[in-house]
Amino acid sequence: MTPDRWRQITGIFEAALQRPSDERLAFIEDACVNDSELRREVQAMLESHEEASHFIEGPAINLVARQGGDGTSLIGQTIAHYQVLSLLGSGGMGDVYLALDSKLGRKVALKLLPEYLAGDTQRTRLFTKEARAASALNHPNIITVYEIGQLGDRYYIAMEYVEGETLRSHIYEQKTPLRKLLKYLQQVAEGLTKAHANSIVHRDLKPDNI
């Protein structure tokens, strides 16, 4: 996908968001007349946006609080062939643990959908969709997805574990020079370019997630 094509897609998508939800599809049809591929790309982006918006309709603080209570009990347990070692963090779509892959003897980041969401088909679909989208990307600045699985009611994603600190911590603790920060941002931009070329939008890009 060329940069001009990406700008065309995002331009129509952003214009569609300015309209009432019941008018967006008709607007896209008019804006993409005689270009079915363009229409498909914009509609896919709109669908992804609406699914994400639906997911975060509830108060985020309540969701995180519930997940935090659900997470720590898994430390020391084994999920499939992954031994859970510690909790790395919690987010809108689940808890992320440091785990040991007993088959390959390597550490992984194991993301689990909270147990209380296991029966929610909308959220399990979003969870697996996220994994499939990420697994299609192959780039040095994007983590590798090793596996997606389910054990009983628990859905999980096993990902590459990158040891280190977040960009936010690095900036504030080491007072990183501007030239070095620009180098980091270039690497982020290269990863995003790869994702955008595959019609994937991050939607939660911030120093805490880098």
C-alpha cells in the first residue's frame, strides 16, 4: 500500500466518523464509488473502530480493578505449557504475565483474557482478532506472536518477551538526549508503517506501551 493510498483511506475514514453512525456506510459508499477495494478497506477500519469503541463503553477504572483482582492468583500456575511467573501489567483486553514456555525453555509474555469475560463472545472475538492481526506482522520493531490458544474458559496469547524498561521510564529516569529520542521514534514509525501497510491501527500508542 502506498502512502497516498493510506492517506486516502484514513481521510475517508476520519470524515465518516464525523457523521452520525447510521449515515456512515452511505457516506463511504458515495466516497468510494467505483473503487470496491477502497470501500472494503475503509469499511474494515470503521468496523474495527466501532468494535473497539463498544468495548470501552464501560468505566475503564472498573475494568482494570476487576482484572487486577483476577490476575495475581495465576502466579505459579501452569496454563497449557506455560508456567506463570509474575504479573507484568493489566490493560483493557486482559492481563499480561511473564511466563516460561516449558517446551522451548524460553520466557514469553502471556496475555490472558479475564475469566469473567470468557462467556462474552464479542470480547473473545476481539481478543482473538487482535492476536491474528499481530501474528501477520513480521518486523524487528514489532513483537512476535507465537501462539493463540484456549485452555478451558481461558483464552491466551503467547508473545515475544522483550526485557527492559518502557520508553516513558527511559525518558524520565535517564534524561534521554533529543537525538537519541528521535532515533527511538524513527523505529516506532517504521513499525507503525508496517502495521498500517497491513491495515492495522494501533489505537493505544504511548510511551508506556513502547
